Amino acid sequence: MHCYVYKSARRAETYLYLAVSDGFDVLPDALRQQLGNLTLALDFELTPDKRLAQADAANVIAQISATGYYLQVPPPPNRLD
């Protein structure tokens, strides 16, 4: 699957993966508003065995196939208390 990754201008370290370039029509309106302007960060061929920094590629593909997008949010901060 060819994948297009967009960076959110409003939410730090938040990325949107799409199978269609500029295919933002698959997003719920509320999510689209929360993300603000989206800038293309990269595009690449996504395969189930591809190593991704914060997600399992097979899960990303499954989510895109089911909903049209995958939203990558930053991991929660480590709490030391």
C-alpha cells in the first residue's frame, strides 16, 4: 500500500497516514478541526514487514483499510511518581 504521511500543525508529534494523497474527506469533521493544517511529511510504500518508529505496520495497514486513515499520536509521557 502506498502511504502518505501528514504532520499536524496544531498537535505536536501527531501524524496522519492516508492511502490517498490529500484524501482528508475520510476524516471525521471534529478530528479534522483538531489537527489543523496538515503538511505532507513523507510518502512511501508500506508493507506489513516495514519497521515503523511508533506503530506496527500491519496494524497501520489494517486501520487504513478499515477507516481510510491511521492517526499516530505521541506516546504518553513517562511518569515517575
